[in-house]
Amino acid sequence: MEDASRTYPADRCPAMTVDDILDLDSRTVPAEVRDDSWRDLGTDAVDAERYTSAAFFEAEKKHMWPNVWQMAAREDEMLQPGDYVVYNNVGRSYLIMRQQDGSVKAFHNVCLHRGRKLRTESGSADDLTCPFHGFAWATTGAIKHIPCEWDFTHLKERDMSLPELRVERWQGFIYVTESTTQVSLRDYIGSEVYDRFSRWRLDECYTALWIGKVINANWKAVSEAFMEAWHSIVTHPQILAYTGDANTRYSMWGDHANLALTPFGLPSPHLAADNLSEDDIIAAFSRTSGRSASLKGRKLGQGETARKVMAQTNRANYLDALGYDSADISDSEMLDAFTYNIFPNLSPWGGFVPNIVYRWRPWPDQNATLMEVRLLARKASDAAMPEAAEMRFLTPEQPWASVAEWGGLGEVFDQDMENLPYVQEGLIASANNRVELGRYQEGRIRQFHQTMDKYLSGQLP
């Protein structure tokens, strides 16, 4: 609740801070969770044409996409030697392939004979034979067979190995880049974020649910809808009873990583006048949350708070029941939304609750986006890694809420997506070509555009 006698930073909501909330948690909160790394990036407007211009989109394709680290697959999509994932983005196509020793290689998905894509869908293979003329490569990328070899003797003097990309693996994510000058993935993400995820161990998780849908808006506009929490006051009113939207703390590290830490288990500061009880918070959470264990019908005992009970319920369901030790896991890590963004198009959630992962790709141009949402579940401690669920592609007519498995999350995604086509139409129609951003709550968006400019100008990589 707001304290009228307290002085608050001018750039923050005059309500409880994240640190105030963490001070009330039932277990010690790791120091890195308290890390406040926001920086003031100014108040300059962003040009609307960055979202609508074909020329700007072509500049992204040429100068940014080939030079960044992109998350192309999860380990659980390709568990066995010979398994491969086809990753397509902005006219590029890559084959991500599991090797016999368990390592991973990535190749340009192009036959070196006449240019046909070697594979159009993910799968498994003993070799990579082109369906056009039969040129074949081993899973290592080495040339294996040239049909009518008598007509291609000149190729003996040429390197016919499939061109490779750099590959790095982090927390179950498989990253690739075409750039030979880009820094390591750890340096790219930044050690603060890269190392922090080792506590949350997303490499113990598998893709339990994976949904994709094309949204009629620019990929940046779609991703930016998930870079701030304060739109909840209008867009997601049903979650305000247990979501500290305006309490959210925003952090940034380097050029490529940022975080919105949104506390759950307490009402939005916008509902201060409603004087909601702890039981009211539990009831609203049980009705509309799709990311945590159900507390339907639960009444709180003497001295219990909604936040502590919600966190303990999640500990029991998502760690203890699976054979993991939850003794030193804070309430925040069992409940709050740790919404990270890794430039340019991945948002992995931190913490120990089933983790949401967003990925956005232009589909196929500046006016539409493939929005993907994965739900990562932790495997049992003594179990083998399950295979990833395949992506379920929703048609334009199918709402996100038609996915029964994620409960109330579907309604939240539908509310977000309802705005975005009209955002794109408005940006196209903009009279002053300006997008005005808040200094604090939308600072992550400003960081994103400043990093984009560094790639377009050649300052990065």
C-alpha cells in the first residue's frame, strides 16, 4: 500500500517497491534478484516508420539479423543423433543438427548444387540428401555423394562441405549466428543474466506446450507489448487483484538483455481504494491465472498472506513433487514474473514456476509476425528428458483461449493480440511519425531501439 509519509524516486510509481515486497518474503531472496540495474536512456521519441517502412525492414535483414545470436531450437526438440530442426527467418534457412557425440552443428539449409532447400520440415536423418538431384551430405556437413560424379570432377578442387554457422548452447536453448565477429553468447547476453539462469536451471525443462499464431503487426510492435506491465490496467483488468503491475521493476544490462520483474500475490496499486482482502487475492488468482497451481476454494488461516501461500503451493507442486529441493527457493522465484528479453526476439521467463518463453519472427515482412509461446515444464529429477511438444499453429479464427492447457493465460494473450493489428494500422497512419515512450516503464523499449541502431550503423557487432 502507498505510504504518504515516504519519499519515492521521481521516476517510480509511488507505491511499494519490489524491494519492499521482497523484504516480506518468507525465505531469503538471492542478492541477484534484488539487483536494480535500470539506467536512464532519455526521452527521445521513436520514429513510427521503424515499424512500417519496407526500407527499414530491409536494413534489419541486411545489417541486424545475420549478425545477432538467434535462438533457433531447444535441446528437447532434437534429443537423438541425426535429429534436426529447420529454422527459417527473414529469408534465411538453417539446419540445426544433433551429432553422434551429442554436440550440435548448424548449417545453411541450401544444396550446394542448384540451391534447393535440403529440408523443409524438422525431423531425423542419417544423411542430408537433396530431393532434387540427390547430392548428399553427412550429418557432419561433409560431402557424401555426388551423382553422375564423372560430370563434376571439377568439384574435387572445391570445398563442398555445407557452410556452417556458429553454435552456442545455454539453459536448453540452442543459439546460432552467421557472424564471425560477434562476441560469445555469454558476453552478448551479459554475465549478470547468463549466469543468473544457472540457478533456475531451464536446462532441466522441456517444451510442454508450444503455440504459434500470425499477428498482423510488425515484429517489434508485437514484442514490445511484452516489455512493460503497466498496460494491464486497461488491457488485463482481470489480473489486477493479484498483480503488482505498477510495482514492476525494470532493469537493463549492456546492449542485449533486460528484465521486467512483476510481483504477484498482491493487488495492483491502481486498486488501492478497493481494500482487497488476502482471500480476495487468492480467489482472483485461482480464477484467472494459468501459470501456477490452483488454489481454488482455499481460505487463508491466521497470519497467512496470499503471496506466501501461493508461493508455497507452487514449491510443493513444481519442485517438491518432482524430487527437487526447494528449501532455499524464495517466494519471489516461485511466483513472480521474471520477464527477460534477449535482443532481438526472445523472451525467456526466469524463476522456478513453469516458464513462459516468447519468440517473435517477421512473417514474412514488416507487417506481420509469427508469435510463438512455449510453456517449459520441469521434468522429474530422476526422469529422462521428454521430447518437446510440436508447435500447434493457430488459424486466424482460433483464439489463444482455445488452448485449454494453459487456462487463464489464453484470455490474457487474446487481450494483447486484440490491440496489435490496430497498433500497426495506427503506426501506418501516424501524422507526426512519433512514438512517445515513458522514461521508466518503457525504458526497455528504448534500449531495444538504441541497440537496433548500433547494428544498422555498423557499431555492432
